Amino acid sequence: MKAFLESLRDRLQELWKKITLQLNSLKSPKLPLANQRDLMMIAEAKRAWQDSIRFFQEVTEPALIDFAIYHMEAEEKRMVHLIRQMGQKYPEGIWRLEGSMEG
């Protein structure tokens, strides 16, 4: 289970790095408002996921261990769901700029 969670964490972090690199490579992005909102939603889900991992790593009270595991797994599933959802919503990439004539 721990190896699976570490593998999932690594994959999500790698995807997040790609997203960040592509966003940073744009000089003056004028992303549509919907894209900006979706990016903020993904960023918030990532923060919640990272917080749940930290909580799991720091919890010492036996009564909270099950909660920490449940919460961390729920946040991971939320991240995976959002990534899949964004892949379907933006098949050409979420970084398409306003006024783009492509597609």
C-alpha cells in the first residue's frame, strides 16, 4: 500500500511540475477565466492533498490514524479525478490562450 501511495504521489508531482513549467513558459498568458478557475481548483486540490500527507506523517494518536489514512486517500482520489476531468475538458491542453485561432 505504501509503495502504491508513493508511486501515485510521484506521478502527481511529476504532472504538477509539467503544468507549472508550461504555465511559466508563457510570457504574458491571457488564459480564459474558466481555465484560470480550473487551474486554481487543481492548485487547491494539490494543497489539500499535500496537507493530508503531512497530517498522516505527523499523526501519533491511534484514534486519528484511520482518519488520516482515509483523508489522504480521499484527497488522492480527488486529485486523480480532477486530472482526468481536466484531460477530458481540455484535450488540447488547459493553457490555450484567449483569442487562439487553433482548434
